[in-house]
Amino acid sequence: MRIVDTRKGSRFYLCELSEVDPRFAKYPPTPVLRCIGYTPAPG
């Protein structure tokens, strides 16, 4: 996920998995409560 802020003050959440997997919407409706593509950060 990457947050995209516009010059007009809008904020969108870009799903980066959409670039490689057509199952994922580029800008999913919010709130996103769960995602099958989620993987926890290592650590």
C-alpha cells in the first residue's frame, strides 16, 4: 500500500499488488479490513 496525496488535498490508498496481480483493485474502497495479499513485515 502507498498513500497518494493530491495537490487539492485528497488522499488515496494505492494497492501496489495491483501492478502485478489483476485480482487487486488499484484504489480499493476504504476502509480495507482485510486483504488476501497482506504479508507482515519481517522482523
